[in-house]
Amino acid sequence: MDRSNLSRKAASQVIDPSTTSLGVSPSAPAGPGTAPDPGRQILEYRNVSKTFPGEARTVVALDGVSFSVQEGEFISLVGPSGCGKTTLLRITDGLETADEGEIRLDGRALSGVSREMSYVFQDINLLPWRSVIQNVELGLEVRGVPKAERRSRAMEVLEMVGLGAVASVPPYTLSGGMQQRVGVARAVAVRPKVLLMDEPFGQLDNFTRESLQVEIAELWQKLGTTIVFVTHDVDEAIFLSDRIALFLPEPGRLTEIVDVDLPRPRTDYDVRAHPNAIKLRSYIMDHLRGDRGVRP
Amino acid sequence: MASGQPNPPTLTEETLVAETRMAAAAPVPTPAAPVVGPVANRSVMPFLGARRDLIAKMVAVIAALALWQASSAFLKPIFISTPSKVVSALINLIGNGQLPGAFLRSLIEMLIGMAIAAGVGIAVGLLMGRIRLVERALDPVVAFGNATPSIALLPVMEVWFGIGTSARVAFIMVICTWPLLVNTYAGARAVRGRYLDVGNAFGMSGWQQTWKIYLPGAMPFIFVGLRIALAVGAVGMILGGQEIGQSGLGGLTADFGSYSETADLVATIVTTTALAMFLFGAFRRIQDWRFPWIAATSAGRRQAK
């Protein structure tokens, strides 16, 4: 258990008043103006536990998970199926509740669904009765943003993901990759403090997945949003992340957080062949298999 | 809208499933396969081209009519009359206003009954799908009501509402409510499984989820419920017309039947069928016009799984 990151970064919990109200203020630009403060912790997990009682057997999905996420950081949660990574993400967004422990966003304990975070689903879940732009407007609608502003903000993010031209078509006419771009746009449109992504590219083919990885890296740099990204694809995690949290199953637990020492921006595909990436990959694979590797 | 679909968008979900299954199970056209649909690409009569299907249908109809007409040679006309007599009866009954009046009356009763049934059925079905307590409380009631043979309720409607329009409308409403309710409830449960996370993740209130997620999400099921309601409602419409004060198309059938006016009777039955088909077609149009995603996505989803 390497919690050194946690203790090193658990220093201050400053609440920045300018970022407490989400999105509704028209002055907040969607661009790089949000000015993330790296090193400041935005999300803090304290001893989060969750058990799914079952008739056949009881599954301990999460066993005392503690760590923190820094503002503006891209952190991936990686591990084999059943390690609790998706459960942790769902608890973060309030889609599930933890049995024990708490999660703090900007120093405030979360309860229920937080409107300051958005979620990107693996199975995308666009609403087929709404057009692409209406899907993107969904979160803004719920937050009571007036119609005209809603439309222009939705259009802005759609253009950001390169889908301005298909704003008015029904989502089911789009390819899987385009649909997930809409899913990302829908989540980003509300200008969340933290973007939670649950294996967002898991259902896409290899080519689409890799181009979306590049796009999401660019989008993240443009927006400066904090991203918590769940995946079981180690290469994907290495390509995208600043840090990778490794989870193991039975019971689902966080075993280690590793730094990804690779240059940014990583829009260049060659980064995957970087010696550090290769070393890190074999370390992570060994770790997740239960072997003890040498730390890169 | 369904530009990416290989099948024409007018197909129902059911036929789409049937056809995809057929296509999967029998890539080689079997001799038993019907002459319609994508399986029968190896054409029987290729020179007819694209109009082949239409011509086949017309031939079948004309053959049936010819057989019917020919039956007068060995059957007494009182049994099933003949097409020519039915046509003249039809012209006569339309001319004297009997049939149009009955048609309108039945149509209006049917629409009112179904509208109330849709209101009640969709509202209660949504409530059951949204609120666990309501679901648990009403589950046995719905099971009981749905299992009750609705024809048995006809005298009850007479007792409650007398022998007028309101009793007939109430009868149609009662028997149409169940399929709408049960299907809306099933639709809401399907939404619970599929789209619930979306509503929650965006922090929607319960009310917003009901309006923005559950009601639209349940629409495919509601349309299935409407089609079933239409089928049972048409039976209710005729039965009500026959049994409750002899009115509308049902009343006419009872009338002509008791006097053995077979040609008039068949003309009325044909009109009844036309009314039901008109309503079926109207619902289909409404679905394709307002909810094009239903036909488009149900096929896509099934192909994906």
C-alpha cells in the first residue's frame, strides 16, 4: 500500500469561491480560463467501502479506499474486472452510496448526486428521442439555463468535439465514436469541476478508440478540467494520465498509485513507444497480476 | 429519418424482429418462404420487377373475391352473400346515411373510450414504474383486473351507466385501460434499467425524470399498448353496440343479423374492418411522425445485441 501520495498532498483544503457555483454563471468561459491550480486537491476519498450483499455470495466491491485527486489532474483508475473501479466512480457521482467512508469535493463532504461533476457512460446512453444538440443541452436544462444560452453553449461544445455539423440529427444515426463524442460533449457542457469517465471507449473499435484518446487528451488540455477515468486498458491509461491508481479485486482495493513520467502534450502517437511508457506498462501488468515488479 | 436502416421504416418492430430472425436462420431461400420480404430475393417471376409484391397481393385479393362470387353457384346467398351484392348494399347503406352515421358514432365512442383509457393507463403505469410503494400496492390489483375476462364487465357497465353512449364508452375504456397500463408500466421498468443513470447523473428531480426520461422512454411500449388496446377496443365497440342499446356499427350488425340481411351485414362488417384499419394506420403514422426513433432504434438495438 503506497499512500505516500495521499499524505504528501493532503496539505490544504482551500475552497475557491469562484468555482463553487457550477456553470450557471454566463461569465465562466468554457475555454482555458478556469485556471486549474495544480497541487491543490479537489477530490478526496477517505476510507470508502462498499459491499454488495448477494444470496450466493457477498462481494466486497471496495475495501477502505483512500486517496486524493489534484485539481486539473488526469487520473485513471485501472484494474481487472471486479476491482471496484467503476463502483468507486459511481459512488463519486452519487449513483451509488458508500457503506462507509466519505468523499470530499473542494473540502465539502458529498452526499447524493453532485451537480459539480459529470459522468460519461460506457454505454453512452444518449436519449434517442432528442436530437444531438438536445442531448447536449440536457444538463443545462436541468440547471435552469435559459434556452438561448443553452443552445449556444451546447453548440460551442459540439463544435469543440467536431460535431457542429450534426447538431440537429438524431443520435442513433451517428457512429459509435461520434455518439461517444456527444456523450463527452453532454458531460462537458455543464462545465463540471470534475469529469468522471467510465470506460468511455470500451465499446468502440480500436481505430476509433485511439483517435478518441487523442481527442480527449486535447480536450482535457483545452478545458483544464479534472478527469477521473476508469479503464481496464493499461495503454490507454498510460497515454492519457498524470497518475494511475491500481486496483485489485476480492476485495476491491486500491493498491498503489503510480506517476506517469511522460512528456506533454501527448497528442503525438509515438509517446506509446517511449521507454518510460514501456517500463511503466510492464510494471503495471506485473502488479495487477500480483507479481512484485521493480518500480520504474 | 431511418436512413441507415436496410428495411423500410414502415415496418413494425415485430416484423423487423421476425425478418431479422428469418434472415439469420435461413440465408438460403427455402421453398416454403413467402413471396414477400427480403428472403425471397430469388424471384419467382423476375420480369415483374419491383411491382412483384403489389401484383401478388392484388392477385390474391381478386382470387378470393372471385371464389366468393363463384360460391353463389352452390351456396344460398343467405350464408355469405356475394361481392356484387355486398357492393350494392354498401352503396345503398352509404346513400341512405345509415352506414356513415353508424361509422361516425362508433368512431367517436371508440376514440373517447381509448383517450380516457390512455390517460388512466399511462398515468397509473408511469406511477407504478416510478414509485415503489404504488408498484407494490397496485401489482395484485392490476394482475386481477388484467386477468378478468372483460366481456363479463359489459352488464356491469349497463348497471352503472344505463343503456346509452356513456355505458358503451365506459366499456371500451375499461377493456382498453389494461393493455395500456401494463405496457406503460413495462416501459417505465425498461427505462429504469437503461436510462435511470442518465437522469440521476445530471441531477434531475423526480418530476424532471418522469417527464424527460420515463414518459418518452416508455413510448415504444405505450405504442404497443395502443395497438393492443385498439384491437380489443374494436371488439368492445362492436359488442357494446350490439348489447348496449343497439347503436353504431355493432347495432347495425345485430340488426341485419337478426333479419338475415346478409349483404347488409357483410357490408357493415367490412366497414368495421375499415374503421379498425384506419385507426391502426393513424397510430402508425403518428408514431412515425412524432417518434421516428422508435422504429429506428428498436431495430438497431436488436442488431447490436
